[in-house]
Amino acid sequence: MMPIAMTIGIVFYSWLNQFTYFTPYLIFTMLFLTYSKMNFKKIRLSGMHYLLISIQIFGSVLAYLALRPFNEILAQGVMICVLAPTATAAPVLTSMLGGNVESLTAYSLLSNLTIIVGAPLLFSFVGEYQQVSFWASFLSIAKQVVLLLFVPLLMAFLLQVFTPKVTDKIGKYPSLSFYLWGIALTLVTARTANFIAAQGSDSYFIEILLAIAILIVCVLQFYFGRKIGRKYDDTIAGGQGLGQKNTILAIWMSQMYLNPLASVGPGAYVLWQNAINSYQVWRKRKTL
């Protein structure tokens, strides 16, 4: 699904670019469907979750500060790949690998809630909003991020409390969010391809540099996530929680609030994390 979606986005980018305004609506719907399946009563936070979220927040800031003297776009691309919350599909992969789904869900919720507060704060100092006053930029970004990330969570929670039968019906269509993810991936790929094409050959070097840097970042996040998780007897959830990112959201945020070329970073992360996930699933099936 992932290679097909990205190929369509690249080949037909000039035509598909006109439909990219649908992306936030697709993200909203995917998050709502994911949250609707959560059992909020089983969600418990542990020391592992706090360590992972610390890496997500402080690691993104440190990465940006370390790389900014060399190249602003590289710094932004790496930063967003560390800051991005856990992927909506992460619980599915965790289940396939035999991990603790409730633990991963707890971290997914924590990482998304952190983005609601952290992203507007960070983007107010980085990227396209630097020329605007702090409070003006913070409120502008927060309004969009809260609507996109918090409202679907609130809707799913209220739905479970007041209309559990509706929640049960939604649960009968588990593959719907997967197909929506495919459409969203096609659109964000088209937008990224359109921007790259407009830049010409001058940007090739930074794009290649971003792809290499993001490979290193991706491997390190899976590695440290698993290492931290192992200490809490939660290896798989730790690795998937820190390593498997919501790249659709990361690409969208890059295109909205950072230099659009920085979206090549999370675009490359899509490839690297899916390669790692494919290898993990292959190893798991081989041992069965």
C-alpha cells in the first residue's frame, strides 16, 4: 500500500496537488477512528513513557540547535522527525509483533497531547512564524493543532461514554483508517513532489543530505526506544512508540509551519520506518 500510494503521489503530483487541502480532514478522521478503538480505562502511564516523551521533546530541540549552524532546512527536517507523535498505525504493528498494545496506546495518547502544547510553542520560534509576535504565532498555530489533534480525541471519548453502540459500529470497520492513511500519504507525497519540482536541481544536495540524516535518526529512535522499553519489560512498545512516527502529520506540519523543503525529512522517514517495520514483521513470522 505504501509504495503504491507514494508512487501515485509522485507520478501525478501536478494534478493531485490541487486536492492537498483535504489532508487535515483525513488526519482528523484517522485520529478519530484510532481513538474510538481505545479502551480509555486501561490506559496507564509508566516511567518508560516519561522517558520516551522526554526524548521526543528535548531531543527535537537539541537536534535543531545542533544542526542549525550547519543548515536551517536540515535542522528543521530532523527536528520534526523527532518531535512527531507516534503513528496512528503503531498499535496495529505492535499487536503484530506481539507487544503490549495498551502500553503503546498510552504513549501514543501522551505523545499526541504533548504535540498539542509543544508544537505551537516550538513553531513560534522556528520556521515561517518567526517574524510574527510570539503570542500571535502561538495562538494561530495552537488553534489549528488543537482542532486537528484534540477534538477527535474528545469526540471519541464522549462517544464511548454516551453512545457506546456507535463506537462498536465504528469498530466493525478496522481497515477504514488504513485506506484513509493511503489517500493522505498520496496527497502529502504529491505536495512534497510539487514543491521539490519547483525548486529545481539546486535543492538536490540538501534533499539527499536530509534522507541520509533521517535514516540515522530513524534507526536511533527505534534502537533507543527498544533499549528503554527492555528495562520495563516492554521492548516492542518502546521501540514502536519512539520509532514509528505519524509521518503524515509531520509532513503536513512541515509544509504548514516550517520551510516546505524540510518535509522531505518526514517523507524519507516514511521509507526508512516502513523498511524497519517490514524487517521486524518478517523476523517475527520467521520465528513462528
